[in-house]
Amino acid sequence: MSTLRQDPTTRQWVILAPLRSDRPHEPPAAHRPEVPSFDALCPFCPGNEDQTPPEILREPADGPWQVRVVPNLYAALSGGGSIARSGASPFREMRGVGSHEVVIESPLHDARLDTMTQDQVGRVIDVWRRRCRDLLALPHIRAVVVFKNFGPLAGTSLVHPHSQVVGTPVFLPRLLRRLDVATRYYDENGICVYDDVIAAERSAGARVVDECGKFLAFEPFAAASPFETWIAPTFHQGSFHDLADEDVGDLACVLIRTLDALRRTCGDPDFNLVVYSAPTNGHEIVFHWHMKIIPRLSTQAGFEMGSAMSINTVPPEIAAAALRNTLAATAGNGKQRVGGNRRPEKRGAPTRNRARPRNESVTD
Ligand SMILES: [Zn+2]
């Protein structure tokens, strides 16, 4: 029998239906081709800097770059100016001001977050938070989204490791809903809902994946899709851009370990990573920034579109246990080398605790 669970941070319901994974079709296992560490035709590879728009930021500032930020050549939003609405009621529109940036995460064409050194992932995180700070200071920017699309099923075909930062001239509906739920929870209970959730997850332990310093990786109680994983600070912090220098290393550590565990457990899935953060003054008390990683192991279909309710075939307790076992097995084999530049296993290689779910969406 299936179970419905409500996400306390969004009040959205999710259907946990483990039996649906028995349906007889596997999700397509996308082939991850071997790539070289340098590709002369790649606009993000060193030596091809003139193929991108002029650079916004580089790290380090002098010498060969390790991380670069450039405007997206095909920007969804760009430029500054008025954010006034125009058009006669009921049809409103506005100019597409804002920013759309690409964070080139490494000079190496074949690098991946889960095999980079902790220092290098720390540089990427540092650049994300600096771009958030700078963009939110602009008068026409209302919110900033940091995200990463990894692999074709997640929406990218560019191999060179990169993420994106988008500054929008309007508040984001999805974030507004979270801020609203968090505000009401704070008013009713006098505490941040995420603080309550994180404390409860830590003490229960069944959905915890990993903990590095002050950061927890866990599967949320009402995970909307198989192996949906959250990373959040265990102390209260509303805005991602307020992340302190001394905490960047621990966040890099838990991010690397979590992505590594997902790769080894789920067969190197494509994934999306999104950072949710309080955008403006006043929400830092009620909101709590967190990262959400969604492996692309399933497809949203008609029921999800019609209901905004997901069906998840892998209970988060099962997913968390599989990820913990992978991390423990890796540590036991002496292979656990955060910051050691490990090479990724090829997709399809046998993995421990393989728990790759079948396609669960309501397609038929
Ligand atoms: Zn490249």
C-alpha cells in the first residue's frame, strides 16, 4: 500500500509508492562518454577564453585561473534598468533584465565535482556565494538562483564542468511558497521550520546520509523523487551568501561525499543541484538555505503536471541507507579520499548497494 507524506517546508504532498517500481521498464541508462582533460573545441577550456563573453570574475585573480565566471552566451536575462510592468490589464509584461552567468568550475575539461579536490570545490562554492552577494546588491535583481545541470537528462549537453547563477527581476514563485510556509511556521512555533526538521532528522538518523562539520546531508521525509538529497547547515543561516569563510571547506566536503555516494549507488545518474536561499532582508530569520540534489532517475509525467504531486518509488529511508552503506564501504576499502582527485567510475560499472530504481512516473 502506498503512503502520502507532507513536506513540512512546502506543505506539499508526495505519494510514496514502492510497489510501482516493479513495473517492467527501466529508465534509460544514459551513456557517459569518455572525455579528454582538454578539448581544443571547447569554449570553456583554457586557451579559448576569447570564445566566451568578457569575464566577470576569475579565481585566483592573478595567474592561471581555477574558476571563471562569464555571462551566458545565450542569456535568458541580461542588462539592468527599469523593472516596471507594461501592457494593458490583464496582460502584463516587463523587459528581460537580470543576469545569467556561467561558472566554469575547473580548467580541466573532464573534471567533476565528485572527483575534484576539496579546495577546488571550495573555490566553486566561494564563487557561487560571491556572485549571489554581488547580484542581490543590484537594484533590478529580486532573487538569485544557483544551480547545476549535470548530464543530458538534467538539461545540459556541455561536458566541461560548469554551473549557473541567474539573477531575476521578479521574486521566484517556488521560493515565495517556501518563504510563506517558513514565515507561518515561525509565527506559530517561534523557530525556523528547517531548524526543527534538521534537528529531528539528526536525532532520528534513518534518513541521514552524511555529516561534515556543521553540514548535514539527508533524504527529506517527503522526498519527491528517488534519492532526492538535501544538504543544509545544522546551525541557523538564512542566506547562502552569508556562508562564512571557515565553513566553505566543510560544505565542500559534504557535497563531494554526497555526490560520490549518489554516483556509486545509483549508477552515475544525471542530476540537478539547486540552492534555495533567503533573498532579502527580513527572511533570514524564518528561512534556512539548503541545497537540493535531484538525480534524474525518473520522469515527471501527466499526473505530476496535473497535480503538482509527485510519486516516489524509493522511500527516503531506503535511499539514505543505501547511500550510507556506499560511503561506509568506500571508507572500508581505503578508497575514501576527499580531495584526492579520484577518477570517476564508468557508468554501468558494478556498484555496491546498487539500488537503481525503475521509472516510477505515471506514464501509463
Ligand atoms: Zn572544456
